[in-house]
Amino acid sequence: MKHLSWLVTAAALAASSSASALGSLADVAIVDRDSGATLSAYYYRGEYWVAGNPGGRYAIEVRNHSGGRLLAVTSVDGVNVLSGATAGFDQAGYVFDPGESYQITGWRKSSSEVAAFTFTDLPNSYAARTGRAANVGVIGVAVFRERPPRYIPPRITQAPAPGGAESRAQAEESNQETAVAGAPGASAAGAPGKAGEAARRDYLAADSARGPKLGTGHGERESSYVQETEFQRQQPGPNEIIRIRYDSMDNLVAMGVVRRVHPLPNRPEAFPGSPRQFVPDPPAG
């Protein structure tokens, strides 16, 4: 099946590398658009976390490391960033040429405009405002390889004998289709698992120590140009899933995801009044 998606062309980025990028087929990183810095990814009990700056704009940077085109179906807070539908693997995404990178900067409003991603309090998030607050605080990228063009053998003009070349070619074609349908499933970066469930319990248990939870708002409109393209997936399920959770730095510290180093208290100085050469006389008694 061919899926209509969006080809990232006008806003491609120069290739670069980041220690905080996650993934194998594609590198995924979260970028603070106000400072230009890539947010550090913290690994905690089976999940990756980044600390968002409340009120700040951010982007999801995707870089294609494979030798072929890739489709990146992208979600924020459980919502597809292209359509606004509750996110699923079978939906449209962004298509990347080999070696191409691109910053997904907002909720797509048209082929030329997005509403910026902004870190905001949970009630003001786009997901909460549309009645879908259950998955606020997670960014997902499902990566699909492209299916190679199918080989069509030359037509045989002479009628073959039973079990001849044409029958064998048809059998081989059938086997190829079966192999594609039964291809290995997705590998996952930051998949929840048992450790992720433990992190979720810790996250809920830390409610009393945490401040307001962060979500992603529907920010100001910005120019962002893409064009439609068709993409035929290699297999029904994604070849790779990158999952990144986020919250404020204070909340990550309260959860134990980040260990904040506190400065030492003021200590007494051995020579607070230096420099002096000699001991002065005491006051007259």
C-alpha cells in the first residue's frame, strides 16, 4: 500500500552529530529553538528523558542515516503532528532522503505553515485542550524503510510447458511477498518495558514533590514548506521506534531522573582579611 506523506525539501539542515541523538536508522534529538542547543537525553529505568524550558519553543530534529528513503511518523503527546489525529503507525509522516536532516518545528497547518511546538503547562497543551491529556509528556518517531521496486520478469511469448519458467517466476514472486510481510518487527529506543513501568510508578509517586507537568502547546504560526509524496513501506510495522519523554528540569530532579549537584554551603575562610603585614595593636582599654 502506498501512503501519502510529506517530503521535507525546503528546510533541510546541514548534517551534524549530537551526543544526545537517539536511534539507529534515524537520529532523533530535541532542540531548544530559542538557544539552538540540543537538549541532553537522560536515560532512566529504560526510558529517555529531556528537560524542557517552560514557555520555550522546541523542534524534533530527525536525521536519516540509512542508504534509502525513510518515513518518520511523528507524534507529540499521543497526537500525530501532521493531521492532529490520535497517533497510530499507519498514518502519514515526513519522508527523508538518504543523509537528509530536518527540524519538525510544530503542528502542521498546511504545506506552508505550522503552529510552533512550545513547552507549556499541561492544561494548556494541545492534547489536553482537545480532550486527550492521557499521553501528555512523550514524543514518538516511528521509522519505516521504503519498499524497493518490485522486479517484473520479462514476458514469455511462447507458451511454456507445465511447471516451466513462468510458473517458477510466479512462485518466486509469491515467496518474495511473503518474506516482506514476515519481515522482522521494529527495534525500539526508549521502549517502556518493565523498567519503564517502574519509572512510571516513580513518576506518579513523586507527585507531591513535582511542580506543574509540562505539555506541548499550539504556538504561533510560522512558515514551514513541504510537498506531498508517495511512500511504499517495506513492512506494515515500523522498522524502528524512538520514544522520548519530557518534563521540566525541577520535575526530573524530583523524580530522580537527574541528580542536581548542590553547591557547598559557605565555609569559614582562614584568611578573610588578607593582605596584612603585621599584627596591629588592640583597641585602648
